[in-house]
Amino acid sequence: MAGLPYLRRVPPSGVEHTRVGAVSNGFLHDLTAWLRRDVDRDAPSESIPLLLDGLWQRSTSPLNQRRTAEDLGYTYDSLSLRLAKLLRNFGAIWCPQRDDNGRIVRGSQPKLYLADPILSWLPSWLRPGCSEPEMTMLTETTIAMHPARAIDNLDEGRLVVNDTIGYARTGTGNEIDLAPVSVSSTAGAARTVPIEGKWVDDQWRSDAKTVEAKYGAGILATKSILNTDHPTWAIPAPLLALLLL
């Protein structure tokens, strides 16, 4: 498989952090060099941090590619080409809107999630003026990658055709970060559990009720809360990520 193997096993940034207790500047510069070579070969060296900065800031909302291109100084076609290369090398993944049957909603705008939190942090570490990721946004994007990998492990090839995760809208216009999708199981076809990411220590039930109103039950990925006394379970995001490996 081409590109970095983010979506198949432990990300390289995780290996490096486990080995030395941090992510080194050398690793960050090597990662940037890879991205520049495969995504934006002819651009200035700062192009990758600026592109990633613009993408992570928009990662928890449906991506308007035309407006994003204008904001980041690209043409629509040049941004689309860079996104296609990033996706092809598994540096990012689409999260399309899905209906109540798990089907992609035609004509809707998908979200774009960077495949590893290191890609969201890289701009602020290497480019002055770029901001650090906000933790609720980072929780949503990071948690999203784990069911994407799990789904592809069950039904190999779904990552390649962008058919793993998806978000949903409620009748009142709210979003559910990760909607149920159909997957294979030993008992036949099954549906995944809806997940909402919120980096909170308390007052989580209002967000959980949004999930319950649409699906009856689900999971809320939190900062530190562990509570399984309600139809929607609150599970700390790091623990949930481990459970989904």
C-alpha cells in the first residue's frame, strides 16, 4: 500500500513517542518532507504546514472546498489535486454525511479528517503563527480514525473507496460525529454504534441526549468521564481508542 500506513496499524508518530517519549524534530521534518514530495512537490517548504493548518481548523465541519481554496490561496482545482494526493497516500480520510440507513447522502459536503493527530500538531510546531489544535476538535478527528481502521479490518478495501465512517444530522440540525454504518460480523450484517466526541470533564448528558434522541443509545468520547449508567455510555477518549484497536 502506498503512503504512510496510518490507517492499518500503530501510526509512526505513536511508535516514535513510545520509543523516545516524544516526537522529535527530525521526525517532524521527515514527515513534512514526505508530504511535500507526494502532495505539494513544487511549492515552497512552508506550504505543507500552512495546508495542514487550514485543513485541521475545518476538520469538524463539512468542507466547502471552493471557499477553503479561496481562503488558503489555491484555485479550486489545485486544492482538489492536493486533497486527492493526501487521501491517496492515507494522510487523510473523508467522513461523508450518511442517512438513517447508513447510505451516503448525495450532494452533501463531507468532513475531512487528518489521519494522525501529529498532522494537526505539526503546523504549530514548525510554522510560527499557526495555532495549536483545539482538544474537542482533536478528539473528534482522532477517535474517527479508529472505527475507520476497525471497519476496514472487517471488510478490507472499504478505506480505499471511502466507505467506512460518516456523520449524521438530526431533525433539529445537530450533528452526530460518527453515524452507524453496516459492517460484517460472525452473525451476519451488523451496525456500528454511534459516537460523539466531547473533550469534557462534566455536564456530558446534554450531548448524550442528542445521540439518544436519534439512535436510542451510543457512546460519548470524553476527556475523563467513565459512566455506563445511561443508554449512551461516557468513555474517556484514550480508553475508547484502545478498545477500538
